[in-house]
Amino acid sequence: MSKSLKRVTAALRDAGLTSNPVEIGNATTAEMAADLAGCELDQIAKSIMFRGLDSGKALLFITAGGNRVDGAGASALAGEELGKADPALIRAQTGFAIGGVAPVGHLSPPRAFFDRRLLDFAQVWAAAGTPRHVFPVHPGDLLRVSGARLADFTGAQEKM
């Protein structure tokens, strides 16, 4: 078991959750993760990372799989302009590599925001520290254990 997966498993256990990560295969998009997990696209809780342009810190936006983070709305919530978080910053602050960033188990927890859409479901699936592992969780529990703030920061993705 990878260090990242162990950290997520420990964070869930320490929060009193019985959710166990499962290996679903390599999922590089929310659509792939939903197909592999056998759930709706919006039941995938994506961990989207940005960098505060003033603070230099990584910020986490946990959003439903079919939504995208609105840059202006996210910047307003953060209180600073946001830019792309590079892989080195993400790894240094969270301990996770891009593609496996979990909403829990960070080395240094970032400020986090949570998409209201996720609360429409009895269960959502989130990355468990690797691109191959996810864990099922009640969205209210995920909101609580992630330390995120419930907020509006999304726009629906355009269908192609």
C-alpha cells in the first residue's frame, strides 16, 4: 500500500469513518472514475487545486464531477487571485501527486471549499491518494472531515 493511500485510510479511520478505499483502475478523468466506480458523474468528488497568487499557498476546491470551478468565484472566496498550482507545490503541501489528490490526509491541510452539489447524494466517491483508488463516503461526512467550507464556486461543464 502506498504512503498516500495509507495516509488517506488513516485520516478516514481517525475521523471515525468506516469507509475503505477501493482500487478501481487508473482513472484520469471524472467520467472515467464514475464509469469505474459505477456511479453518476456528479457523485465523483473532484479535488481541484489552485495556487493563491499573493500567498503562494495551495487551495483545494472539492467539486462534483460534472462541475468546473469558476475562476472569478473561486478567487472571490479565497480573497486573492488564483492561478494554476504546479505539481511541486501540490506535492509539497498535500503529499499527493496530481491525479490522486484526496480531500483528506494532507501533509499540510490547505484552505478548502466544498461544492453544494455533492450534498444531493447519499454517497460520493473521492480520490484516495492515487489515480487508481477511491473511497465511498456520505457527502456530509466528507465536508466535515475535509475541513472545507460549503460555498458556491462552480459552473456546469459544457457538453461536447
